[in-house]
Amino acid sequence: MKRALTKVTFFAAVLMMLGGCATVEQVDEAKSMAESAQAAAQAAAAAADSATAAANQAMDAARAAQAAADAANACCSENSSKLDRAIEEIMRK
């Protein structure tokens, strides 16, 4: 997006200069527009980086939650096996 905005602004400035009617004010305005577009693109890139960091943190949290759930499931299975053995022992007596 940054590259596209910069290219469009650059080409607009070039066209204005090639037209022979470009004034210093018009060139300054085109430069200002290009700088504004670049600033917007940098802000968008920073927001994307922030979103990526947040997504990575969420993924880490999800992995930790999955590990905890797996451990709880293993414990539950072990307890079920112990109870089954205890019931079988009682039934034999």
C-alpha cells in the first residue's frame, strides 16, 4: 500500500512537471502529498506489526491452554483407570 501511494503521488508530480505548468507551489504540494502518503503507509505498517505481535501472543496463550487441557485430560484418564481397577477389585471380593 505504501509503495502504491508513493508511486501514484510521484507520477502525479512528474505529470505536473512535464505539463510545463507546474509551479513551485504545485511541486511542494505534490511533495507534501507524497510525504503524507508515506506517513500513512508507515502508520499502517506499524499497526500491522502490532497486530502480528498480538496474534503471536494469542497463539502462545492458546498453546499453553492446549497443554493444560491435555494434562488435565491425561490426569482424568489416569483417575478413571484407577477407579475402574478399584471397582473391579471390589467386585472380585
